Amino acid sequence: MPPSSDSTQPTELVQEKSRRTIEVPLQIAELCLEVLEHARVVTSKGNRNALADAGTGVFLAHSALKASVYTAESNLELIEDPSAVTEAEERGAKIERRADEVLKQVKANVEETV
């Protein structure tokens, strides 16, 4: 069988792998956001003795979320499809906005209780 004359195949493979360098960090950021949401509940309804641990966990999860979004954004230059870039940018911005809101809520919860 003769070799494939489709010269776009390597480019498509590179683009697929490049999209993964954005998708995986954004998935991690979404998981970090879930941790933040759970910590919000813990700090509003949970045991007073767990506040310091929950607060510390929130700061760590928030930092991991920010780092993950940063990683995804730094890899956007690898993507040739402008709509995929826009979608990833919007997704990352939405995650960060929600995370910042939750962080403020958690801080307020902790300050109220302490």
C-alpha cells in the first residue's frame, strides 16, 4: 500500500494534541472549582473547628485553579482554530470569575464565624 498522500494528517494530529494541552488544565480548573464550592458549604454550615482547614484548602484550590487556567491560556497560541481559542478563553474566564466569587464568600464565612 502506498504511503498516505494526505499531508494534513500530521497537522491534524498536532492540533489534536495541542487541544489536549488546553482541555486537561481546564478540566483541572473545573475540579478545583468543585472543591471551592464544597468548601463554601463547609465554611457556611460546617463545624467551627474545621474553618481553618477549609480556609486553607480554599486558598490552595484557588491557586491550583488559577495555575491551571494560566497553563491553558499559555497554550492557546498552539491552536489554529480561532473559534476553539475563543471558546477556551471564555471557559477559562467563566471558571475564574466563579472561583473569585466563591473565594470572597468563603472569606466572608470565615470572618463571620471567627
